[in-house]
Amino acid sequence: MSPTRRIGRALRRTPLLAGLPREVAVLTGVAFCVALGFGILIPVLPVFARTFDVTALQASAVISVFALVRFATSPLAGGLVDRLGERTVMSSGLLIVAASSAAAGFSQTYLQLLLLRGIGGLGSSMFTVSAMALLLRVVDSDQRGRASGAFQGGFLLGGVAGPAVGGLVVAWSIRAPFFVYAATLLMAATVALVFLARTRLHDLEHQVAKGDENRLEQLREALKDRAYQAALTVNLVTGFVVFGLRASAVPLFVTEGLGRSASISGIGFLAAAGVQAVLLLPAGRMADTQGRRKALLFGTIGTSIGMLVLTLSDVAANGWGTAAVGGTALFFLAMAIQGAAGAFLGSAPAAVVGDIMGGRRGGIVVATFQMMSDVGAITGPLLAGLLVDMFDFDWAFAAGAALCLAAVTLVVRMPETLHRTRKPAIA
């Protein structure tokens, strides 16, 4: 038996992947490779951009353009998935990001860097939409929660390991992270091309071919489904709170609000990631056995509580002494709560989308779902910065809690989709 086959079997025997189709292990490995390279590159990007004598705003735009292009091209990626199939679009997207990243490493001007990062955003949208669409098609209904959790676990572990490895890579050269990122993406593309079973995908495509004629009608019908509405809103909350507001405001809050070193912020994020990793398996299992709705309630209510505790940590920091010991303790508690809630938000919403697709190709449905997270990630930092400038950090955190509570109301109203046996009228 080849080493790669032995590794694949070992992966599928891990608790998070045990009993799931082979494709889930492959996609989890691909997610890890992508997140590892991304985590290595991201901390370096603004610093590298500044070597071209640009402003801080222009340096930040190098990061923003990637997300903006990914958001704008998600509908295109969904259409390509419906026309060409998930595996083709996924591998093509990975190769586009790899090529653009390697080329960006040779950038001689700021505009070259900005353009190449934008091209990378196109490839990223192709990868994320196609990978999620494929994941939701290859598993049965009672496996979608665990499969989504495993996929998110690959991103989580890669995202934690990336910055740690990045410090060593930057010591070699400030351009080196671009080439390492390209290498991890090439590795991911190779894994996807070699290990995704062609015959299994062909069989699935044949089974659902008759339901793939009108994609816009498919999306219109999905948007009428209260479960899909809830999943979209929850993904918006995830992007707004986790990838947007928390990522932008928390580091500033730790240094300016709590008066602590930046390392405290890093420890807080690490704690959140650790708790989330531990709970991914139980969260996915709950979604698959006790229902998507219950898992979504755990995730949205937990995130809201976490944001409220974060709000209290700012109040405590302002009133409990110069050392802000009470505020720091509440900060760590808030990050741990949000990490626990993140485990449920990483599995249940995607499982709902899979239930609605019912095994059909649903590139446009998945693309719309993914776009909501991008909307939140783009608007979250802007609103957080505005509220901090006008009022204080506690206002920004309270806004995140309010949005989470709004999502809770939609989750309470949604029908359970776990045991939905009929094919939804979206084909």
C-alpha cells in the first residue's frame, strides 16, 4: 500500500472523520493546505506592500481587494460549478490562486501586487464554492453536520499553524511567503485532482442531471425556504462577528481598552481556536442526530453571549482598576464562549444548505450562502471602526450581540431539515 493511501486511511479513522466518505478526508486535507499557506502570507502582506512606499490605507487595500473580488465573483463561481462540475472548478481555482500568488512574489510595483491579489480572489471564490458544494453532495443527510465540521476543522488547524510557520519563513525573505503559499496551493490542487474519486462524482451527477436545468429558479425557490433564510443570516453573523468585527476590533481593544500587550490578544484567539477544535466533533454530531435547528441555536445564542461578555469586559476594564484584571479575565471567558459557539456555526448552517439542495448540484445556492459571510467580513470592520470612533469598544461589541440575537429569531422560526425526505421544489 502506498504512503498516501495509508495516510488517507489513517485520516478516515480519526474521530472527526470516522465513518465519513473518503472525499471528506480529501477536502479536509485540501482545506488545511489552503489555510496553512494563507496564514503564512496574510501577516506579511501589508508589510510587503509598504515596501513600495504606499500609505497604510493602500497597504490594507491589498488585503481587502482579495475579499472584494471573491465576493463579486462568487455568482460566477456558482455558475461554473453547475456547468463544469465541482472538481474541475476547485482544481482550477486553486491553480489560479497559486499562480497569482507566485507572480505576486515577483511584484515590482504596488499596482502589480494589487492586481495579482485581485486575480487570486477569483480563484478563491472558485475553490470555496466548489469545495462546499461537493462536500454537501457526497455525504448522506445524517453526515452533513460532521462533514462540515471536519472541513472547517481543516481550515481552523491550518489557520492556527500558518502564522506560527510564517515567522520562520519571513526570516528567510519577505517575498518567501508568497512562494510558500503557492506551494501549499499546488499541493492542495494535486490532492484534489488525484484523490477525488471520479467515478463516484460521475454517478452522482448522473443521478441529479434532470434537476439542474434552471439555476435561477433553484435560487428563487431556496430563498423562499425559511431554513435557507436562517442559514444565510447565520452565515452573515459569522462573517460579521467572527471574521469582521472580532478580527479587527479585538486586537485594538486588548491594547487600547485593556491596556495589555498584543500577546494577550494572540492568546485569546488561540484559546477560542482551541475550544472550537475540541467541540467540532460534538457539534457536528449534534447537528446530525438532534437536528440542525438545535445546533444553530447553540451557535447563535452562544455567540451573542460571548459578545455580551466581551462588552462587559470593556466596562470592567474602565471601572475595576488600572491593571484591568477583571476585564482581562472576562475577555478570555468571552473568547472561549465564542470558540465554543463557533464549533456549532461551523457545521450546522452548511448542513442546512445541503439538506435544501437534497443531493443536487447547487452551485448558485452555495455561492449565495458563501457570499453572506463575505458581506459580513467586509462590513464588520467598517461598522466596528465607526462605533469605536464615535463611542467606545463596548458599542461595537454590543452591535455584534444584537445581530446575533436577530439571527436567533430566524432560527427559532425555521423548520427542521435533518429528516427532510422530499426533494425541495428547487430543481
